[in-house]
Amino acid sequence: MKKFLKPLAFMLIGVVGIGCSSDDNSNGDNDKTKELIVLESMNVEEYEYDEQGVATVDWKENHVYSYDENGRLITVQAEVDDFYDDIIDKQYVLLALTYDDAGFLKKLKSVDSEGNVDIRDYVLTYDVNNMLVSYEESVENERVFYKYNDKKQVVEFKQLLEGDNDYIESYSYNEAGQLAKAENDDIGTNHYSYDTKNNPYLNMVINLSMERVGDFLEDPFVFKPINNVVKVVSFNKYMGSTENLILEHEYNTDGFPVKTSYYQEGNKSQIETKVSFVYKKVKVAK
């Protein structure tokens, strides 16, 4: 279980957003429904290069997404391959999402579908304004709380730990309302820059794009995805060093990425991760 199983269950919190869409005219009911562009599948491959520049696949994962009649994400099927020399550690994960009558995500559970072992099991709590304020995760016994500003943006993530050493991240935003800075007093800071194109998760309850670029940032699901990160400047307090993560995107005619490559600046010839996306349209009520 390298780096996918826990983050996948961590990211899938929220409700379907309203973003890039097209009206449905086929049945004469375009006043009642619209089409949203969502992900059908995603594939990730991590490459390591030897001294001769020959690439070897170190990690693969594939996600397949399914939706209900309301266009809400209900399952993610994931196949993960971790390569150790000539050995492939293969895992299959099924993640299921449950909504309440108002359409808010209330429960989320991920299971190792081959061994039928629970990986993560969440119960979410909202306030009177339908803002996610906390969750409890029973497998690893986690409790997390959120604080918001007057613009309904999360400004603090707090995970309760034993003793007095609770883990806290604080966040600030740019003028477009996107995450600009994430900070932990002990670990360091991340600064984010964006393009002007559509994020793959724009119309979904999932935002794995932040998981892909976060260093210490492990809880990006509360950040509404709009555009795509193109650079992350990370300062590590332990090391006293700064690293730049570069993300390069190729887009389709709808302005969504179909391919993304990311690597540490100056280190592309050693390790590179490539992501590919396939989209489809789902109908939802206006």
C-alpha cells in the first residue's frame, strides 16, 4: 500500500458542483437537465530513469468512476500495481459513497476488494449551513475538524492526536478563490500557481488533483477545483530547502487536461509521473 489507497478515500468528500456543462436538447427537457463533463477513468504511471535515460515503470494505478441517475459519483474501482524489481504487488480497491436525502455525502468506505479488508471508513458531519465541519474515520481512529472564513473557504484543518500535539494546517487563497498557500508550522509551506483551463474534477465530488501535487498536504477535498496546478513551490523547514514541482498539461477541445506530466524541477531525467484522463457526460437536474 504505497501512496494511493489512503489518499483515495481521503479525497472523496463533498457534493457534485456546477461547472462546465452543456444543455441537453435531445429530449426537449433542457429546461430541467444539463450535461456535466466528468471523469470516466484515470491512469497514473510513475517512471524512474537510469543513467542511460531508460525508463522503468515503478508504479501504476487505474481508476474507473461510476455515477447514479443524479450524476453523483457512487463508486471508484481502482487497480494498483507496485513494482519491486521483478515482483508486482497488485491491489484492487473498491470505494463506495453514500448520500443523504438532501444529496450530501454522509458516508464513505474503501475496501480491499480482493481480501475484503476495510481500508478507510468515514462518517461526515455538517453544520446548519451544510458545511463539512468534521469527520470520524473508524479504521485508523481519526478525528478531523475544519474552520472556515466568511467566504466559506477552509482556513484550518485540525487532526486530533494523542497528547497536545494535534496536527494543524492553515490555508490562504488567491483572488480567484483557489488555494494559494498551505502551511504547517513544523513542516513548512506550499505555494500554488494555476493555469486558466478546466480541472478534471471540476464537476465531481473528488479532487485528486491536489493529492497529486501536495507534499504534506493530505486533505485537499475541501478545495473546490477550478483550474489546474502548474507549479508548487515547497519550503521544507526541516531541511531548510525549497523545491519546485512542475506540472505540464495537454488539453482537449473542452479545455480539460487529457495528459499531465509532473516532476521536480531539474529532476525530470530521474523521476517523472504521467497521468491520462478519459471523460464522459452525465445528466443532472438544473
